[in-house]
Amino acid sequence: MKSTINIIGSGFSSLAASCYLAQAGYEVNIFEKNQTIGGRARQLIKDGFTFDIGPTWYWMPDVFERFFSDFNKKPSQYYTLEKLSPAYSVYFGKNDYVTIEDTLDKITEAFEKEEKGSSKKLKKFIDNAKNNYDIAIKDLVYNPGVSPLELVTPATIKKINQFFSTIKKDVRKEFKNDRLVKILEFPVLFLGAKPSDTPSFYSFMNYADFGLGTFHPKKGMYQVILAMENLAKELGVNIKVNSPIDKIIVENGKAKGIVSNGENFHCDVVVSGADYHHTETLLDKPLRQYSENYWEKKTFAPSSLLFYVGFNKKLKNVNHHTLFFDVDFDVHAEAIYDNPRWPENPLFYASFPSITDDNAAPVGKEAGIFLIPLAPGIEDTPELRSQYFEKIIDRFENLTSQNVKNDIIFKESFCLNDFVKDYNSYKGNAYGMANTLLQTAFLRPKLKSKKVKNLFFTGQLTVPGPGVPPSLISGKLVADLVTKHHSI
Ligand SMILES: Cc1cc2nc3c(=O)[nH]c(=O)nc-3n(C[C@H](O)[C@H](O)[C@H](O)COP(=O)(O)OP(=O)(O)OC[C@H]3O[C@@H](n4cnc5c(N)ncnc54)[C@H](O)[C@@H]3O)c2cc1C
């Protein structure tokens, strides 16, 4: 009889792991607590509007291609990808914004207009970023984070100084214009830490941004979840929703099954794609590897306050992705990382998928998603949510020179309490654990439990880190480890 693997959760990492494990010949079952699959990448459908609840930026298309090609498939067999043109725009003041176009040549031109001589510097910066991308995303991130030696290759030895300098220092050394600095520091925010705590080597995110571009799957990011669900089902994976796991069954030091809705589901291996901290609470205390103190000391990626808004008209002066960097990022970052509290004047991000995708809103209307990054673990109340909506919508109206408040058909919010309730997220984090120097690769929580045999972890709190492409990679890494340690 085939060995059985029970997987907790149905986010990107769990779905990816399930595909690889089913392909390797195991009997694979996914147990998802929520009514629908996809985890942080679920979808909200309301009054003819469709919103991605979580990820909206499709970056690093090569990682998705590599995933599907491992099953002799292509993304295009499941969803239609469009390169956004322009990629996004960044507001710095009233009617004052920089547009990031869809090719490096056009972006270079925009840089030169902002700061004389910057185009040459940008070319050099992106050449180095591309080189880092080739080393990191095509190779390094596919290591399981078991040994520090994984990071030591002839290519990384040459770059050792880039592990000890930071993105903030490197960018500011070359570029003086504050707007260009903010634009170049933006991509590493996806890694969950401040640019001043992110090693220079991570400039590969700038190559992902300017070199590869920003894509949109038609009908939204959820199409990628549906694609992976289809692939998983084609490979024979069973998916159960409304199935929260309350306990991992351990006998003689080995994971033997899981308990859901009072029923035991026996298996040979358990893989959890649920938040790492939560998964360990499903074990008796002596079987947990990391103490509360360990988690407390880690740098977590931000949580977020999100609004999903249906507008009764088309909006002006915005792009599919629009960033509002008209306030001081350092002050906001301090409120996220150093002295956790609600930021007085937050930066925010807005997405209007209906600008490029007719499926996102009824004709003549606009779907808007607004996101304010917040510290995990802070208070979350309906009053705070409303107060912050007012703050950003006032600024939005002023910066983009239009009235929108009277055209709001509905607004739904999602914040820390929802991250905890819906995903069992540690302190309500949105993007998992940040990628800082001391939280990279072998220094992250491990894919394989050191205390319970046949228990494995995947997802944004383990290797390689936060984001959809890393979650796909995490699923592959855990499947490789399981296959190595447990025969079919
Ligand atoms: C608001 C937001 C915006 C983002 N934007 C981007 C972006 O633009 N681009 C990008 O690349 N990335 C983005 N990310 C990050 C990206 O979405 C995540 O890194 C990725 O989706 C994480 O996948 P995962 O599999 O690790 O975890 P999750 O998606 O959290 O999956 C974990 C699953 O486990 C389930 N679960 C938890 N506990 C249990 C239990 N006891 N029993 C059963 N099931 C359980 C949860 O319900 C969930 O389905 C964003 C994230 C958020 C929240």
C-alpha cells in the first residue's frame, strides 16, 4: 500500500507540496480549515465585484513556469497572463507621481528625468541585481536551509560584501533623489523587513521589478490557486475544506496522523503549510522545537489593514497598482518594527484591478483594494479601521484630485484579528517571517521537525521566505525532503 501524507492547509506552499508528493507516488490529502482553499490568496466576491484578498503582484514569472514545467505543464494551460503596462505608479504629492513603465529602457528614461546621470547608475545597479537574481532565484533558494554551506558557492563568495551591506546603504550611495531612493527601496518591502535590515544581495528583487516586470493573471491571482488545485486533482490529491486540524497525533516520537472535527486521520507523514507557530501548538509542549521566546524575538513581516471597496464609477489618475509614498517611510517603518503602534501618517498601496481586467468589476465601476502595512500584534478594533479608512481616503482624494467617497457602494475590511481568526496567523502577521540576514536560509525555522519524526513544515515562515514565488519553492523543498526521508 502507498504511504499516506496528510497536509495541513491549502495555501500556495501546501498546494505546491501536494503536487510534488502526489507526483512522487504518495497518497496525498489536504485538510483546509476554511470553506475555500488558497489561504492568504483567497478571493472575495461581492455584488459583481471580485477582489484578491491577499497577493496582487505577480512577480518572477519564471518561478511559476518552473513549477508547472516540473509537471510538464505551462501556466498558459491554466490561466492567461498579461504584462502590465505601465507596471505601477508612485505618488509623492498632489498630482505628483512617477510612472514605472514595462521595460527597463523606459524606466531608465524616467530616472534620467528625475536625476541627471541616474540612468547610467541604474543600468549598473540592475546588472548587479540580475546577476544576484541568477544566483539566488535560479539556484540558492532551491536549497532546503539545512546547512550554512548551502550559501557558500564560488558565486556567493565573490559577493560576500553584499551580505554585510544593506539595500538602504547601497541605494543611497548611488542615488541622491529621494523619490528614486523610495522607488528602489520599495521591492524589498516584499521580503518583510526594512531596507536598512535587508542585505544588499536581495537587490534581486529590483531585477524582478524593473527587469522582469509586473504581471496580472486574467480574473486575478486566485486563478493561480485554481490552476494549482486543478493540477493537484489531476495528480490524484484529495482536498477537504471545512476541516480544521486540532491536533497532530504523535506515537513513539513519530507523527501518525491528525485530528479534524473530532475524527482521526491516520497517515505516515504530516506536512503543515499552516503558520509554523500555530502548527507547533498542535503538539504537546515537549514536542515543540521553538519556544514562545524564540518567536517573540524574531522579526516578523508586517500585518496589514486592508479594504476591498466597490466604487460606483471609474476612477481617474490611478493605475492598476498605485503606491502612495507621500509621507516619510522611516517614520511609518519605526511604527512597524521598532515601537509597534498604529502609524500616524501611513504609506499605503492601492490596487484597481478593474482598470485592466473587466472581470473585477461591473461595467462602469471600479474595484479598489487599499492596504496599509501595520505592526503585527497591535490592537485591532472597528473604530481604528474606520479612522484609518477616513485618513487614507481623504489623502487619496486630495492626491489624485477627485471625489470618491460618495461613490462607495460598499467597503469590507480585513485586519489583524481576521489574520488570526482565518489563518491562525502568529500575532496576525500577513507575510510571515521577514528575510533579514539573521533570518535567511539555514537560520529560519526548519522544514523538518527535529523533535517529531515524519513531521514537516512548509510556507512563508520557513525557507525560503514570504511571497507567492517563495511559497511555491517551499512546497518543492519540503516534498524533496519528505521523499528523501520517507520511502513510498
Ligand atoms: C494582504 C497580503 C498581500 C500580499 N501581497 C503579495 C503579493 O502581491 N505578491 C506576492 O508574491 N505575495 C504577496 N503576499 C504574500 C503571499 O500571499 C504569501 O506569502 C503566501 O500566500 C503564503 O502562502 P502559505 O502557503 O505559506 O500560507 P497561507 O496562504 O497562509 O496558507 C496556510 C493555510 O493553512 C490553513 N490553516 C491554518 N491553520 C489550520 C488548521 N489548524 N487546520 C487546517 N488548516 C489550517 C489556513 O487557513 C491557510 O489556508 C501577500 C500576503 C498578504 C496577506
